[in-house]
Amino acid sequence: MYSIKEYLTNDHRRCDDVFAKMEEQANSSLAEAKEVTEKFVADMERHFQREERVMFPEFETKTGMLNGPTEMMRQEHAQMRNLMAKLLEAIDTNDTDKFFGLSETLMILLQQHNMKEEQMLYTMAQQHLSAEASRIVEMMDSLVIE
Amino acid sequence: MNFTGLSLDQAPPISVPFRYFFVAPLFAMMAAMLLLFGESFHLERFSKEVIAATHLITIGFFGFVMLGALTQMLPVIANATIKRVELIAGTSHIAMILGLLSMVYGLLQNQTLFLNGAYIFLGFGFFVMLIAIINSIRSVENFTPTIRGMLSSVSFAFVIVGVGVLLLAEYAFGDLGIYHVAFANIHSTLAIFGFAGMLIIGVSFQVLPMFYVAPSFGTFVESKLVYILGVALVVWSVTNLFALEFVVFAKVFLILCFIYYAYILFKTIKTRKRKIQDITIRYFYTAIAFLVGGLFLWFLQSFIEKISIVVVAVFVGGFILCVMQGMLYKIIPFLVWFHLNAKGYMSIPTMNEMLNKKFVQLQYGLFVGSIVFFILAVYIEVLLPVSLLLFIGSMGLLEYNMLSAYKIYRLTCKKKPEFDMSGFTS
């Protein structure tokens, strides 16, 4: 069974892979990149919900840190959701420049966000939630996305 | 544990890194003009014009860009915030500008008063910023390879600035000590490999995976390379002062270490998952080529003294400036976007819309052309003005490109497009 840190870090890498495929596809044909973009957005949403609906509440309950790092991560999720919605709009309007401008911005925002989570938040979660790690990972794994 | 970084209230104001970035190309242009319109039109390493021009680039361009980038990267990458950053950066920035201008004027006009002012202002400006950076790194709990690189770079900067102050004071007092040349060699080598090299290495561990979804550099490189290079540079410096017969061994070891880094850097970029080609990738590849070429020439320099100017040009212009310009083209549009987004405005231009791609490519072409012509000018002197004019053009265009992105920031702030709160609610 994975630790919380391993499980969510692997999720980041999976999303990065899909992101790279999405850009590669969009580079040859923006219209044909719609499917992989939708997959990227869905994968990201699943990852966000695994954190927001499972890991963050567990962390907050255990540590009592309600307005700390998890709140900041939620804000950054919202910023990224906003950019991803615009990515899909750019495909619908066939605006390649807009698409790559947004993907570039999203990439940097996403990577610095992942860095903070992997280097700090997940490490903290590991320390505070180690006893419940298997249960939390199982809950994240079986989460039905809303 | 605090969560700093690109959060709304903890990132430094946009003016902090930008005040450093925007003066950099202006000093670089000044350096080229000095050589173009200077009295002696020859590239002699220890001529005062060449020393002045070199420092306009090393302090004025890469020193300023590195300090500006550190103010932004420390909170993002190292989770370390510089306290009272606006005051410290503002004071240091002004002192360094005054110091650099005094140095150039003092050297060219043999003005003791200005040379005295130069080492006081430059020493003060650098040390204020370096101490603030060290102080912020002290609070870091999670000591990553990137932070080790930053710390090594800043530690070498202390030595370089200290030695630089000493060398400049010798000019001011008109008394060049017997170790002047040896100290000058240490000063320049540590500036290239210690200050700039270590920062580039440390930051590359983090930004390449971040910008290009590239694989990591591997445990050995990330955990050991900075230490190995640090020791090698110290050994090189000591042998250069006290055991010249062994200096070549230290030099060869340093060269092999950097060639290994260049190979790993190339491999990392080549195997990145994001296959999109942009100007920053081109700048990185060019930098690697110049780094390897520069290392080869540095080895040859032991036998051919004439090429020492070429070695400096290849390392500073070809390697360091290429990496820095590539990074500026990533950092500046992102910071503009980030600060506008943080204000909650709708309809923010995307990063791609902040730079004119054609101008960016033209700037790259002019810059690389200027370095190539500069190298050739050592043997074909008539090419020197061509190189300098290309360099002035490339730096002018770099300034224009950066200011264009900043103009978008100012215009958007002025227009205040309606607020979009969706980015700030769950």
C-alpha cells in the first residue's frame, strides 16, 4: 500500500504525463486535442477532489489547522480550475495562441503548486496521519468524483 | 511551518525583481559602447576599459539578474522570504548602481575619489543583499539540492565581493600588490563557476522539471555535485595562490565536473516530457554548447594566453547570459500574469501574448551572432565593431521585450478590467 505522499505524488506525475500528451496533440491539431484535454481536466479534478474531500479534511481535523496550508492549496486549485475551463474554451474557439498561452501559465502554476505540496504539505500529512494512512489512501482511491 | 511562495500576500512585490531585471540590459549596452567608442580599441584583459566593460556585464547584467531572480525564487523554491525585501532590495540596488557607475568612471578617468566610492558602494550594496539572502535561507527547514546550490552560490559571492573590493582598493591606492593577478584570476573564476555556475546548477534541478516536465537530474548529481564542485573550486583557488604546479590538475578536475553537468543537463532537456520548442529551450541548448566550448578553451588557455578574453566571452556571454536570458523570457511573463491574477482581474493576457515571438527570436539571433563575432574578433579585429553593434541591438531588444510585458501589466492595472472572483473561491 502506498503512503499518502507516494499516492498523491504519483497522481501528480500521471497528470504531468497527460499534460505533455495534450500539448503534443494540440501542437499538431488543436481540434484533435479536445479528448486528451478533457482527460487532463478530469484527471486534475479527480486529484483535487481526492485532496479537498478526503486528505485536507483529515489533516485539518487532526492538526486543527483550518486556515493554513490546505486553505491556500484550495485557492490555488480554484485558480487552476479557472485556467482549465479557459483551455477548453480555447479549443472550442480554435484559438491556438490562446491555448498555448494558457497551457504555459497553467504549467508553471501547477508545478510550483505541486512542489509546495510534495515538499511540505504531504510531508506534514505523512507525519500527522501515518497511523490512518492506509484508510485515507483507500478512501481517496475509491472516491466517486462529483 | 509557513507556506510562502506564489501566494497572494507573500510573494515580493513585482517591483522588487523587476528593478534588477530592467537595468541589466542597459548596463550590458553601456559595456559594448565603452568598447566601441573607447580610446584603446584592443581586447587586452587587464586594460582598464576591458575591466570596466567586463564588470558592467558581470555586475550590471548577471549580478543584477541573479539578485533579482533570488528575491523571487527564494520564497517560491526555498520557502524562504527576505524580510523587509522592498527596503533591502531598494537600498542594495541603488548602492550597486552608484558603485558600478563610480567604478567605470573611476577606472577610465583614473579618479581616486570615484574608485574609493566604487568599492564602498559596491561592497555595501552586495553585502546588504547577500546577508539578507543568507538570513532568509537560515529559516529553511527542508534543505533541498536547489537550496544547497543557492547557498553555495551566495557563499562564493561573499568571497568574490570581498576580493573584488580588495582589487578595486588597490587601483584606488595606485598600488597593485604582487598577488593582484592571482587574486584577479580567483575573483573571475569564482564569479563564473562559483557564483553564477552554482546558482544555475542549483536552480536547474528545480526549474527544468518545473517548466518542461523533465526528469530529475538523479540522486548523485543533485546531492553531491554542488559539494564536489565547491571543494574543487576551493582547491583550485588555493593551488592558484600557493602551488601553481598543481593548478592544472584542479583545473582539469573542474572541467570534467562541468562537462559531466553539461551532459546531464543536455540529457535532461532532451528527455523532457513537454516537447514544445520555445526560445528558452533554444537558449538552454546554446548555453550548453558554449559551456562545453568554453571548458575546452579554458583548458587551452593554460598554453595560449591570447584566448583569455575569448574564454571569458564564451563563459559569460555564451553560457551564463544565454541561460539568464532564457529564464528571463519565462519568469517575466509569468510574474506579470501572476501579479495581475492576484489582483483578481478578468481578461488577463496569457503569457504568450506578453512577448512578441518574432522580436524574441530576433533578439536571440542578434545575441548569439554577437558572441560568435566577438570570438572571431580576437583574430579578425575588424569584426569587433560588428559584434558590439549586434550586442547593443540584442540588449536593446531584450529591454524592449521585457518592458513590453511590463507595459501590459501597467495598462491592465490602469484599465482595471472587472474583477473575477472565481479564482479565489472553492
